[in-house]
Amino acid sequence: MRSLGDTPRRRALLRVALYGGALFVGIPMAFAQVMTATRREGAPASPPEGYEELALASEEGLRLRAWLARGDPERAAAVVVHGLGDSLESYVGHARVLRERGHSVLLVDLRGHGGSEGSYTALGAREHADVAAAMAELRRRELAGRGILLEGHSMGAAAVLLAASREPGVRAVIAEAPYDSYRGTVEHHARLLYGIPRWVPLIPTAIAMAEWRAGFDADDADVVAAVRRITAPLLAIADGEDQRMPEPVVRRVYDAHPGPKQLWVAPGVDHVGAIQLAEYGPRVRGFLEENGL
């Protein structure tokens, strides 16, 4: 016969199980959802004058939206890539700097963003394949005879750096606000946005859940390790007031690069805000001219 005294103990154990499950399963699961959720806001716009809209195919068969502006075939062609939660429309101004020099420019929506297919985002760990698809399209259209320039911002910076470490024909890379590694940036953002310190075991659990949801290996997105394999010139841009990818993080990427490189700390601007400065265009042009592009 059960004792009435067992009931409070059972209830206490149930509470511990419930609260423990919420803490060690529910919170990491919610964090993993934030890390892998797609971001699409509003209907995709039509391409502006000078661009044509294309449909690319990723290696997994995802349809990727892209805008192409053709330029001088004697210039390196460029791929320009947005950050998390953004889309290619936001980078027409960046592309203009390159188009004014005669470069063909391909703007692409990464998987799960803008007008591209995809159920999950992997913060660059899978998106480097989307950059590779954009590079392949430029080659297919015979626009990459002088090589390819990769430009990326935030998550897009990680994606182009990972792609540059794997793909041939990269002449130069412009990377604004790259993170150092997937694990490192998740730990940093957990502390920055939610006040969760690095030592709390919720972080590796959340990363493991994100890997399972989106089908990737977080260790494949070690940007510092990837940059060590890149010999093409690098322009690394740190935004002076950026707390998400602050200057020390960008410097870790910059310091790892073994080839010709420049670091610009854009003063007074927040995350991916360098384009707001009058100095942006001259900095980019100067870097390209210095490296024969």
C-alpha cells in the first residue's frame, strides 16, 4: 500500500525532471531553432536596371535566386553575399562600387534567405556551397576568364572565406565582419544576446541540435583554419562599433591569412555598416588596384 508521504516526493521528482528537461533540452532546442531558422521578409523585389534574375542550383539541388550584372570580361567577376537575415537587395550599393570598375557582379540569396529555397541556415557551414554554385554560374557564362572576386558580409563573409579555401580561381576576397568559428560565434552571441556564459553546457547541446536539424558539422565552419589555406589577397573589414563580430574576432581571421592582406577598421559604424562611410569605395578600389584587379 502506497504511503501518502510518497506523493510530495514524487511531485518533487517530477518537478525536477520537468525543470531539468526545460533547462537542458528545451532551452538548447529553442536556441538551435534560432540558429537554423530561415529568414524571409516580404516578397522578393524585381532586379533593378542593369541586372537580370537567375535561378542557380546548389549541390543539393536547392534553387537559389541571383541577380547578374554583366561587365568587362577583362575584369575579374565578383560574387557578393549577404549576411544572416538579409537578402541580395541590401547589397546593390556594394555591388555598384565593383560595377563602376567594370566587374561583372553576381548577387546571390543564400539558402533559406530572400528568394532562395532551403528550410534551414547553417551560418555559413553549408552556405559556402551556395557561393560555389555562384562561381560555377559565372564560369558557365564565360564571365570568369580573369578569375573571381568574392565579397561577403557577416555570415556571408564566413561563407566566402570557406568557399575560397576550397574553390580554385579566387583572385581576392573582401570579408566584412567575419566570425572566427561557428562554435566561437555561437558562444559569443549566447553571452551577448542572452547572458549565457561560455562554460554553461547548454551551448554545446544547442550546437549539436543545430547540427542535427540542418545537417552540418560545426567544425567544418572554422573560418580561421580555412583562411590559413587562402593565398588570394584579403581585405578584412571590422566595423568599429560592432559588438557581434568585434575587431578582435576579425583580427583573428586577418592574422591567420598568409597572403597579401589589408585590415580596415571602419570607424563609428555598427555591424556591416562600412558602406555608410565615404571611405568605403576608395578603400575597396584601392585594395583591388593594389592587387592587380
